[in-house]
Amino acid sequence: MLLERDNIVAQLGRLAGESLTGRGSVAFVVGEAGIGKTSVLRAVAERLADRLRLLWSACEDLSTAEALTLLRELSVVNGDALDHATDSGSRLALFGDTLERLAKFPTVLLIENLHWSDVGSIDFVRYIGRRIADLPLMLIVSSRNKDQGARGQRPAANDPPSLRPRPPVPSRRGQDGGGEGPDRFGTSRDDRRHPVARLRNACGGRHAFGLD
């Protein structure tokens, strides 16, 4: 049992249940390496196995990320469209077709290790996140708050160790000569330099769970 994670698992299960009624969402599970992100995703999947279609994808710690890594592991992706997009074709066409296939049935897409993703995969999650609100679809995305792998040159996200989604915080200017303070999702300027933090912000930032 994941006693200290039960609250997070329960909240993710509730959000996934809402997708059955066409209220889609994106949730981020964030924490350092070995903290239990994968265990949380597996616990959620076990709860939902008899209610929704479950699909998994993951990014790998390669020295150079393969283009559109996330889509390569998804059985619903049109292989010809993926090859065309990889060969400088239209990624928007690929993303649109994949979204339509994902939303054909109530689905939870679980994505592991987004901190190792390529730019195209980040674009794909952002594309889905901006269109998911009225679909029977949920994305649950795990990521480290610090990239410690082969591509560790990326800056850290410094996500706070909160067990609850961050409440909205109004934008405000800093007092050090025009610096920018937290935005309406409570993400600081330093956080927004990190790809995953920027992505979470672009997807609405409403459902972010930190593990400590």
C-alpha cells in the first residue's frame, strides 16, 4: 500500500472519473528520482483498469532524445502519419489525428519521465492540454523536479513539495526593478525556464502533485 500517497492516488482517480463525463484534464506528478512517481501511476492505473482504457508511454534517458518519443509507444498512433511528421511533415496533422484516436473512447494516458522528453513530445502534450477540457480523456504525467540524467544540462524546476494542487496566485511584479513574480498558477520566473514547468503552466497548471 502507498499509505502516504493515498490522497494523491484518490485525487487522480477522481479526476479520471470526471473524464468519463467529458471533463478532461492534465495532471502532473512531480518529484526527485526514486521518490515513488511510478508507484503512484501504477496505483492509479490499478484503480481505473475496469473503468477506462489505459495507455502508457515513456521517455528514456538517452544522450539525444529521439524525435516524438512519446508517440512512438502509443498503439493508437498512425504509423504513416508519424513517419511523415518525423520527415519534416506536419506535426499538427499528426497531433490532431492522435487526439481524435485517444478521445474515441474514455481514456487515461499515463506518461512517465517527461523530463527526458524531446521538444516534439513536449509540443504534443501541450497540444493535448489545450484541447482536453471537453473530451473523455485524461493525461497523468510524471516528471522529476530536477533533471539528473544524461541530458542533465537543463535547469531545475524547483517545484515545491506540496501534496495538493497549487491554488491560483495573481500575477505581480517583483520589487527589485521590474522583476516578474509568480504567475496566476503560482509558478515563479525561475520555474518557467524549465520545460516541464512551462508545459504545466501552458496546460492550465491546475493539477500538480509534488512528492516528498
